[in-house]
Amino acid sequence: HNYVFIFLEDCGMYFPEVKNHPDKYLQRCPESVKKWLKQLKNAGKILLLITSSHSDYCRLLCEHVLGNDFEEYFDILITNALKPGFFSHTPNQRPFRTLENDEEQEALLSLDKPGWYSQGNAIQLYDLLKKMTGKLDPKVVYFGDSMHSDIFPARHYSNWETVFILEELLGDKGTVPAKAESEPLEKKGKYEGDQPKVPYFVSKQWGSFFMDRLPGLENAEETLVHTWSCKCISTYSTIAIPSLESIADLPLDYRFTRFSSNSSATAGYYPSPPRALLPNEDSVMMK
């Protein structure tokens, strides 16, 4: 009742509410991020948008967030990608389809040119990137906010570089650049304006997103261990950032420290690791 899957039917509670009151639910993209996207494209990078949302819902969101010219920011747009299957399925299992008035058309045997497509698979997309770049092994950096749908499958199946957009980092003041304190409220990232007294990523029931405390046996002291989620971040992400805005003002040739660059599980967090991982980092066990 709440979430009727077909956007055009305008049924249920979710889609009609977002359609009628987008400002209530959507944040407009910061100008710094829009400028960064343009800089990447002007520098010769190929920009892709890959979403599991259908084209009509994607258009509603992007027009509100980026503007009516949102298609100009990207060379290739893929909707209804059905991630994580987009990365794990073969071309026969999940072919690309063209769109006409937001309706999916015939399946394509191959992907020959940039444009807007539906469904598809990473194998044929990568073949297109080879054609567009003229390189046998073009490098792809994939940004996503879901470990299940974005980060793990993009790394595991496609071996792409992955940037994990991790909202839990926004609740930790230690990760907010110093300059953000002097910026106007409207320029600050999500959750940076009104900081809660206790970081919101620390659940009263589950504790820290990043660390667990295991009680010791008998009179032994408790042990600090990285959570399963924290281990996944350092294993499958190249770097983790709180938001795109946190890196938008950096030079395009800025060199980030990767998670895999050394034995530290905190190396890939930018601009800095969450505070929960900093004390006695060397003695923390992996769970």
C-alpha cells in the first residue's frame, strides 16, 4: 500500500508524496559538487549515472537535485539497473534496453554509443568504455552509498575502484574539515549544521557502527574489535568519504591514501578516520 512499485500509476503513499513535495524530502546538490562534475567532464573523464530507480523516478529526482539540465553532466545514464545483479549477471541474463517515453524497448545485442539505457550489465558497459576511451583497460571509479548494491559487487565482480559514501562519518565531528565550521549553514553537508550531542551513528542498542566491545572471560578486560561492517569497508572500498561535497574542492589530481596501502584499517577514510577507530588502533583486533 505504501510503496506501489510503478511510478506512473501514482498510487500508494510514497511516490505521490515525493512528487508533490520534493523539497520536503530532497536536498539540492551543492554548487561545489556540480562544478566538480563539470571539471571531471572537461578533463576528459567519462561520467556515468547507474541507478536501480526507473527512468521516470530518476528524472524527477535529478531534475530537482541537479536541475533540468542534469543529463548534460553525464555521458551515460543507466536506470532500472537492478543492482547488484547489474555487476554479477551476464549480457544474456541482463541485456541493455533502449527507452521510449520511459518505456523499455527491445533488448540490445551490444552497447555501441553513449546515451540513456535501462537494465544492462557491467560487462557490456565496460566494452563500451573501452571503445570510448580507446584503452584496453580503462580505469573505473565507482561512487556508491550501499555496501550490498554498490561497493561489494563493483569491486568483487568488476574489480572497479570504489568510493564508499558513508553517512555515518557525518555524525563524527572529527571527520568534518576545519573550514566547514566557518561556512554558511546552507553550504554545510547533511548533518553538519546541527550536531547532535551524541553522534547519531552510536546506537543506544548496538553501540558504534565501527567498533564493538566484547566482555572478557572472568576478570579479564573487555576487548575492542572492529565490527563486520567496518571490516567490509576496508576490504571492499578504495576510500570512504562522508559526502561528495567533502572532496569536491580538491584538485582533480589529489592523491588519496587507500585502505590497501598499508596494514592500517583506517588509512582510506577521508578526511580522517572516525574517532571510534583512533584509540589504540594498533592493538584493535579484527572480528
